Amino acid sequence: MNTKSALLVGVGGQGTILASRIFTQGLLDAGWDVKMSEVHGMAQRGGSVSTQVRWGRQVFSPLIGPGAADLVLAFEKMEAVRYQEYLAPDGIAVVSSLEIPSAPISAGLCPYPSGCLDGLRRHHRCIEVKAGEIAQSLGNRKCMNVVLLGAMAEALDMGAMDWETAIRNTVPSRFLELNLAAFQAGRAAVRGEAV
Amino acid sequence: MKRYLMSGNEAIARGAYEAGIQVCSAYPGTPSTEILENLPQYRDVLYSEWAPNEKVAAEMAYGASIAGARSLCAMKHVGLNVAADPIFSAAYNGVGGAYIVVTADDPSMHSSQNEQDNRHYARAAKIAMVEPSDSQECLDFVKAACWISEEFDIPVLFRTTTRISHSKSPVVLGEREEVSLRPFQRKTGKYVAIPANAARNHPKLEENLRRLEAYGNTCSLNRMEIHGSRIGVIAASTAYQYAREAFPADTSFLKLGLTNPLPMDLIRRFAGMVEELYVIEELDDFMEQQIRAAGIACKGKEQTGKLYELNPQLLRQRIFGEEPGGCAPEEPVPSRPPALCPGCPHRGFFYTMAQHPDLLVSGDIGCYTLGASEPLNAMDSALCMGGGFTVAMGMAKALEFSGSPHRKVFGVLGDSTFFHSGMTGAAEILYNQGQVVPVILDNSITGMTGHQDNPGTGRTLQGDMAAKISIEKVLEAYGYEKILVVDPQDLSAMGQAVEEAADSTVPTAIVARRPCLLIPGRKIQKSLCQVDPQVCIGCRKCGKAGCPAISFRDKKAQIDPAQCVGCTVCAQICPVHAISKEDCE
Ligand SMILES: Cc1ncc(C[n+]2csc(CCOP(=O)(O)OP(=O)(O)O)c2C)c(N)n1
């Protein structure tokens, strides 16, 4: 298999790092070589954040440039568009419907670009997931990141891999059931979309 | 063999443990911070600490080396500027136990004020340098660096970049090698850096470097990967990984791990094996310049450029002219800059300064640098840690000549920065009598880098209780006559303190004290501010505080309950009292 690449993007504090931690652990357990690159520091103060994950038989670069991602998983809508040029021509975007206004928007300097996914859709397959609503229906909005993780795994055709062990080894045990359900709900959301 | 997914920093910490290192010191700084954060787990066999600054860390670790222990200090790239003095002289003295200096550079400035290339320090200071290219090498190279340091009697610069320190890749662990302390002996000629000794030690250092270069020509840290004779690439660190992916499969590589001194014989041999030679490196042409100077033809920088991080697609584009495949957004996406958190204690201070355009603000590096961004826009300069007080002093002295209408300059820095390098500035202001008010924004933690303890917090890295140094007692001992301790979240008290200090004719300092909300383990009573839309007149004054929880819809302010912590800064600003606070359970 050629090296695969996914980019997880969102807003500082949204739990992108936990999701990528589960994802990379699952890939490692499955025997792949894995590299993951995250950015800490200043950006975490509510700024735009991204984590890159790459896996395959032998992975060299932890980093990709524009036009090289098989998938972008966006925890926030506008962030999907910010990073869209990282997608390879046949790359897929999996996007949470959540809208979080950034400072210039809150200050009234510009509107939230609500229809921003339309442009993305013209070039790429784009799967929108109501991750917030799904997480809420499972009883805890906080598991939104694992809903999205399930959606990503399904979109990559890797939904059937053993993710349970990775989730079990990463989340606190009292949240295990919730997160397992969240993962499956994310998968189901993508399957529903695909038909 | 079990593989663990580890960041480079975690692997360096593990490497320190396995290499038998006994003493480690650091001052936090992205992307180096997690190295020390991962060491207290080994406290039974390895002492680790946060030093007040990088110079202290480098000196402290060097002392441990003289006393016979293997030691390590760590810092971000700009930290090495602070620590440079002891390291340049330690090169002449040589080491007792191994002495490793980790520098974590930040190409692309993800979290830094510049992207300086610290490889130059290895050459300038005449010390060895190793550069790992993934997490496994981070672990292995600590052991190799210890051996080099002791074998060649030389400090070793261990250089990473953000993508080495913060990328995770699989690592296989080893066992700790117990290294017994080399018995301490007084060696005045070696360890006392006076001119006569330095004059004797310099030729020894040059000889050690010569031996080290010869070692580099054959050692396993530098290896050839021969796949063809058409193109050859010389690379180290993360640039090697990018090049492996960007160049065609028949490209041969000279992958370097020991990069100072450069193994010139090996490089010459490799150059002779290929038709076309590239040197691929991020930032400066550190290797390329030396290789060209040795008379070996090569290319690289002209195509790759000296700015920012590289990646495989960028290399393909710049070297082979391949256009990247991605398509940019059709409409520009609104920016999402970082901002002071909701409830951040720094907000009240900067909001207050924003109301005083007659006062200049010389800022510093920390979370509070965000006071410079819109809409607060309350800072005139920020240079480097400690510069807040001293740059203010220069501004004030210059303004005295210009007849400027500015009343005073407020020099602003945080508690961690005060202990790092602010205290000397506080002395400068008093000694040379500047029209400067030193302000310490004391949020009782080193916030920007992820909440590390410092000499003012009463705790150590290893989790022990410690002396809590009082900032106001330090200022008092210096001779500040008025020290105004104020809660920055109380806007009227903050405003009064600023006015009083601005008008004061005696040396006056401000300590704006309120702990950061994000200090781990800190219990906060959750409360919430709410806007009464009937009362709100849509004047947007509350928005001037730059709180991420506040937005405006239909000409009314609204507060996001998921973000608000009830700090009430917006409520205090509101001219019509439309915002009220409620406690939640
Ligand atoms: C010489 C140097 N060392 C380390 C850093 C990294 N760094 C940036 S801000 C900061 C700490 C600031 O802490 P403090 O002054 O308490 O302010 P806070 O962020 O808590 O508001 C550090 C360590 C740096 N920029 N320069």
C-alpha cells in the first residue's frame, strides 16, 4: 500500500489531539508504520489547529504539503475549507456541521461563511456529519470527536478494523461505552450518506 | 518487539533515562517543553528541574557534568541565545560526565518570535552536533551523544525541529545503562576558565574536533543509502524524510546524524559516486556552504529557499517543477487567530491600557503578547523574554529628548518571565531612573508553554513543595517605593493603579495578580454572564475586550454559555448594565 495521509483540523480545544491519538494507536496496532505531527503552543489558544497522520508500510515524512491528503477530517466547517488545498484530487472531506465563529466574525467584521462547503463540494467528495447532534443524542456532546473519528474510519473504508482496543486504551474507562457508541454512530452516519 | 508511538520529545526523555543521565535541567519553550515534562517519572534515578531560565539550566547541567554525572539541558531555539555564554566556554573546558544541550528549533515559527537556525551555534561554539530524524533516533542519539561527549571531551548540541520534537513515530525501548559517577577530582587547569587555561584548552579543543570529524567519516550516525548513481542527496533531520519522499526511487542518500563537524571525506566520497549532488536542508545553507567551501559542487538552497518548513510536495515543486495538486478555496476563509482565553486575567489589564493612549506599552513574550492583537491592540513592542522592562527603559530615555506627549512607558511581563530575565530589568529601571512602570502580570504559572511551575508557584517539576518567591518582596528589596498589587479583573481598581503609577513621582511598580484559569487541578466556580437583550443598546463596547465568548447578532451582544466563565469584564464595561452574572452549580 502506498503511504496514506489524513489531516485532522479544527479549533484549539476541540479534542482533535485525542481523536488522532486513538487513530494512530489503531493503525500501529494493525501493524502499520505510522507518523503523526501535531502543533502545540500559541495556536492552542482558540486558534486554527491541525494534526497530520500518515501510515503505510514505511512512512518517511511526518508532514504533507498541498494536494497530498487522502482525507481531511474537519471538526468545524470553515476549517475544512481553510485546509481544502491539502486534499489530493481524489481526496475526501469529512466535515462536522458545527460552526464556530472566529474573532473577526464575532467582532462583526465579516459574516460566518455558512455556504462555504459548496465550493469544496465542486472539487471533492464531501461528507457532512452532524457530529454535535449525534453526540448530544448519545448523552454527551464531548464525544463529538469520537463520532468524527468513526466517520473518518468509515470514509477511509477502514471502519471494520479493530478500533475498539485503541479506544479502550486511550479513553478513561467510565467513558468507554459512550465512546464505543460514538464511534459506531459516526460510521453509521457515513454509511447513510453514501447510499 | 513492542513498538510505542512516541513524540521526539518523549523519546529524548526516554533516551536520557536509558543513557544513564542523572541530572537534567530546562526552561520551558515550545517545541522543547515535553522533554523535561516526561522526566519526573524516573525521579528515583534521575533528577529533573525547571530552571528560572536557559542560562541557569545550561550552567547547572554543566556543573553536574564537572562533578562526574551525565547531564542534559533543554531549551527552545531562542533559549540558546540566553544560554550561549556558558556553552561557548564549556567547549574550551570540556566535560566530566557527558554534557548534552538540546535545542528545539521552530522553522515556520509555529510558536516563536523568529526561526533562527541553531546549527550555526554548533560551529560558532565549536561543539559537536547530532540531529535525529525521527523518534527512534531521538532515543538512540541521546546514547550516542553521551558517548561522543565523553570520548571527545566535548559538549554535544542535540538539535531537533518542531517536526522532530512534536511528531510521533514508533519506538522500540531499551534498558537503562547504569553509569556510575566519574569520581570528582579538582582539575583547575581544565575547569577554571581564566585566560591562561583557555589558551591551553583551545588547541586541545581544535584537536578534539579534528578527531571527531575523522570519527564522523566512519561512524554509524552517518550512513550512505545507495540506490543509483544519477542523483545523490545529502540531508539530515526532518529534511531527510522529506527528501526521501520527494526524490525518485533511484536517488542515493548520504543521511547525516553527526552534523558538526561535517564528515568532509565521507561527503567527498559520496559526491564522487553520483552525477548530480543536492544538499537538502531547512532554513539556512549550513551544510551547503561548508560543502561548497570544500570544493565540492552541489545545489540546494537556490531552489529550496531559506524560509519556513519544507515538505515533500514543496521539494517536488521547487526542484522538479511539479505543480501541487490541491485546489485553494474559492472564497477567502475568515482568519482564526489565537486570542486570550475567556476569563484570562490578562484581559482586564490590556483593556485598561487600551483606554490610555497617552501611555506606551513595552510588552514581552507570553500569553499576554496577545494583548497586541485586535481589538485590544494595546502594545507598542515585544522583542524577547525580559525585554519588556528594558526596551521600555530605552524608549523612555529616548522620549525624554523628544518632548513626547507620552506620560510614561509601562514595561509589561509575566511572572515566569520576571524570574527568567525580568529582575535585571527591574534593577535597570531603578538604578538608572527611567520614567518606566514595571508591571508584572502574575497569573501564577508559566502559561504560554502549557502551565509549568516556576520560582513563584511554590512547586517543582518533580511535584515537590518549594519556596515561593514573592515578586513584591523582590521589588521592595530593590527599592521600589510603591508596589501596587491589584486584581486585573477588577477594572476600576486596575484603572486606578495605572493612573496612580502614571502620575507617581517615586519608583512605582504594579503586580497584577490573578491565577490563570487553566492551571491543572485548579477548581473554578463556574459562573456565567448573560446579556439582557431588552437592555443592550448594541454599542459593541463589550466587544472591545476581545473575549471569544462574545459575538453580535441582530445588533445585540450575545455570550456563548459554553465559553463564558463569568469573569464579568464585559459586564463592567457595559455602559447600560445589560450584562449580569449568575452562579451555576
Ligand atoms: C528565551 C525564551 N525562552 C522560552 C521562551 C518560550 N516562552 C514564551 S512565553 C513563555 C512563558 C511566559 O510565562 P509568563 O511570563 O508567566 O506569562 P504567561 O504566558 O503565563 O502569561 C515562555 C517560556 C521564549 N519565547 N524565549
